[in-house]
Amino acid sequence: MIKGTTADFFPGKEVFHVSEANTPPGTKPLEIFTKDMKALFFVKDLAGNPTHVKTNEFNLSQPVAGRKIKVVFKDGEVLAGTTTGYQPGRPGFFIVPADSGSNNERCYVVTAATKEISFL
């Protein structure tokens, strides 16, 4: 897991760069190949909230934008959320997690890192 910031990530692009958090100024960004990733998480805060209990449940009092989807990664992790851009055959897609209390605002899921994708 690499924590940092990027200014050149684009879906479908094979490589992008991440400036790691807590490195000295002037440190060269890391070159990241999308094919080597599971997902890219766009977070609210790099520190996160270690006391937050993760859930894949939707808040029924809040309307959802897009289609509800469940992703099972090859490593067994399950992520539920909504998407407006999933299409089979594409290298990846964005998902907004169902867990509104999550530190993740949205995620770019690399399709090759998934075992199962289903609409809910």
C-alpha cells in the first residue's frame, strides 16, 4: 500500500505517478503501473480513521447515484457501492463506497484484480 498524492492519474492510462506522503521535499514520485494495482482509493484524509468499523451496507435514508454494485477482489476483499461507469471488458471503473462513514470518497477498481462483479 502506497499513501500519497497524484496529479496524473487517468482511467485507461497505463502508468501514473504518486508523491509519497511524509517524504522529504524534492523526492522523486513513484512510477505506478495500473496493471500492478488492485485499486486506487481517493481518500478524505491520508491518516484515515483506525477506529471506523467498515461496512458494505447502504444508508437507506440517503438516495444513491448510479447502480448498486458489489466487487469481490481476488484477495477476498469485498467492496459494495455505486457506479455509473462499469462496463465488462474495460480495464477499470469508479465506485463510490456504500459506507458513507468510510475514509474513501471513491475508488478506481482495476478489473483484472477482481474475482466477481455483480449488480445489487
